[in-house]
Amino acid sequence: MLQLNNNEILLTKREATYYLSMGYQVFGDLHVTNQRTIFAPKLLRNKQGDYIEFLNAEIKNVETFNSFRYVPDGLKITLHSNQEYKFKLFDREHILEKYRINNVAIIQK
């Protein structure tokens, strides 16, 4: 269960797949709050790399991409440190809207 900080509000939670490569994908839940973005895997494969959490203030931009060239389900989040996280989810427009509403990052399509 996600523990929220003081003054933190859960904006949305969606099932997503953390996509590192074709051979390394982890299914879990992507949580977006007014302060943080959190990916919590359903099952831990690698305790160090599967659970992801960063402050929304660290996000430089959010881009969309198509997996398999045609499926419009990808979301790439780049931090100011240039660390990138790719997620695949069916309702990416919903997540983008939450970032837009909270002026979290530059949205690129």
C-alpha cells in the first residue's frame, strides 16, 4: 500500500509495465501524486531496480512513444539528471493529463 506524505494527494494509479528492454520488463502499478511518481512492481525481480520513485520536481520532460512502432502505449519520463524511465500502459493520455494539470513537466508528443 502506498504511503502518502503530508499534503500529498494521489492523482492516479494505473497498471503499467516498466520497460527497460525487450528482455527486461516488469509489470506493476504506476502512481502519480502531486509530489512524486512511483512505480511499484507486482512481483520483485530485482530488488534494486524494480521499485522506482522520484519527485515530480525532478522531471525534465515526458514523451510518448509507440511500442512495436505502431502501438500507442509508451511513456518516457526523463529526469533533470538525464535518467530515463520507460513505461507501457494503455491509458497514457490519462497520466499525461495529470502531469499537465499539475505543471509537472514539459510534455512532448
